Amino acid sequence: MSWWLLHVDLDQFIAAVEILRRPELRGRPVVVGGDGDPTRARQVVATASYEARAFGVRSGIPLRVAARRCPEAVFLPSDPPAYRAASADVMATLARFPVQLQVYGWDEAFLGTETGDPMALAVDVRRAVLDGTGLSCAVGVGDNKLTAKHAARFAKPGGIHQLTAATWMAAMGAKPAAELWGVGPKTTKKLTALGLHTIADLAGADLATLTEHFGANAGGWLQLSARGTGETTVDTTPWIARSRSRETTFAADLTDRASVAQQVAALARALGADVIGDGRRVTHVAVKVRFSSFYTPTRVMKLRAGPTTDLDEIERAALTVLDKFDLDGGRPVRLVGVRTDLAMEDP
DNA sequence: TCTGGGGTCCTAGGACCC
DNA sequence: TCTGGGGTCCTAGGACCC
């Protein structure tokens, strides 16, 4: 018996939920994103089915590009409530196992358990999810969260894979450092400049060099990750959101200050109603503006009178924060967003 | 073919106080 | 009179993830 972590990762989750309620779509290229109209600009792919991915359709590319790459694809609007409900079903299924469960977003979870046969557990989990919800998942088995997460990548789609400290370097060493969980484009660029290309390069790199370029925290974390070391604990406490935000990209840029202010006020009220409805108190209000140049500053204000549940105060604060922006001359605005930071005491 | 939306965490730097 | 250093609060931005 020893401590194992399983990472459960649902396959093409959003597309899979859509296919589940429209079985006639199974086997076809399905693309979900925006309002589902690929002729409209400024909308991107949320998830593509594996059939659509074969045409080069990936998350994040414009719907128009997806339509060009795969004209026969079925385009569907994003339906977050349906995905939330499907996710809750999956998590409820996982919670029935004698494990510690950490929900990790809509379509992922970590399971921690003391067991002598983690692969058998993985088989049971995958079967239970499929039988209980109709959704297929990959299960990664590891000795920590990092190895479990990467094991799940090997297992995708729909499989089971084990990765531990003992097998890490043989499986991962030759891969580009960019494939490491937590290493994004910026870090990759800096690593490349240091001559560190693979995960093995990073694992063998001089720690002083890493901390010099990435800071003591990130530098140490990078090296540990490259060596396959990660968290072994599962946080089972229910998640309490630190913030909630809402943003809108306009089909056409806004060019007058009054329209921008009106949009900010509307977002602030809608968002405020949501968080207050959830019994939360707002500590800060932030506003984000994306100009046509894609320059995207954010400004934030702490509410001086303390955490509030007053919708009018939230709206006023958002408009006050908006005043910090230079909107002179009708600089074209393509997006505005409002974020509320939430008090973390008991609501 | 111009680039969504919703999050978290970390760091740097200025203000201010002692 | 020409000036150190620590601590904390606050904001802005960077980076990454799903």
C-alpha cells in the first residue's frame, strides 16, 4: 500500500457534452465556441472534437479560421450551464470512490488514495465516469500531481497510463521544456536563450542560473518540476472563488467614451448581482480595457468603506476606476471587462 | 485569419510610517 | 539638514492554466 495520485481528464469535454445530447453528431467534426456563427469576427474555438482537430482546428483559433480549415464542421454556440451541469455529474461520480477528491476546473480532478493497485482503481474510475455520465476520460496515475497530470496526457484520449519518479526521465527527458506543466511561451523563450531546450536540460541546469533568471521561487520550482517532483497532497476543501469577472469583446470597436462607460456600468451591475446573489462581499473593483492595438491595461480600486454588497456602490466604483484610463480622442476600444475581488471571510 | 472568456498566483515598485 | 532601513499596504503587470 502506498499513496497514489490519479488525474482524471475528460476527453474533448465541451464537444463531448454537445455530442451527448445530439448523438447524430458523433464521429463528425464538431466545433464549439462563441455564438456558433463562424462568419462573425472576434470569436474563437472553445473546444473542437477530435475529428475537427484532424483538420487543424484547435482551441483558441478564430471560428472563421476553423471554418476555412474544416468547412464541413458543425458549429455550435457555447453553453456554459450545460457544461457546468455535466461537470457536476462527473465530480459526483468521482466523489463516490473512497479517495480524496480535488476538483480542478470543469473537466479535471485529482484523486489521492492509499492503495496497492492504482491501475485497477483507474480502470474502475474510468468505467464509472463513462457508465454514470456517458463521458469518456483519460486517467493518469502518478506518485505526485505532476506525474499524474503528465501520465494523463499520455493516456489521452480515453486511456490509462502510469508515470512515476522511476519512469519520469525516460519518458519525459527528451521532450521540449515547453511541454512541462506550468511552462508557457515566455518561460520557454527564456529557457531557449539559456540553451535549455529539453526537460532533461532543465533538470540538469545550474540552480543558481535558474534562480537568477526566474527568481528563487520559480527557479527552484522549474528544476524540481523538470525532475518529476510535484505536490503529493490533495486539497479537498471546497473551492471559494477569490474573484469573479465578466468581459465583452465588441463585434465593432467602441469609439466614444459614453458607450464605454455604459458597457462598464452594465457589466458591473450584472457581475455585482451575481456575486451578491451568491452571498459574497466585494472588496475591490477592477476594470480592463483592450484598445484596438491590443494594449490591455487594467486598473483597480480597493473599496475604502470596506467590503460591500451594494450594487450601486459597485457600479460607481467601476465608473470611478474607468476614469483612470486615457480614453481621449475616442481611442477605439475592442473589449471592456469588470472584475470583482471577493472577501474571503465567511460570507 | 488578426488575436475569447474566466480564473489564480507571484513580483515589483511606490507610498507611507516608524 | 542632505539623510538608513524595515514593514506594510496598495496597484500594475506578468505568466500560466482550463
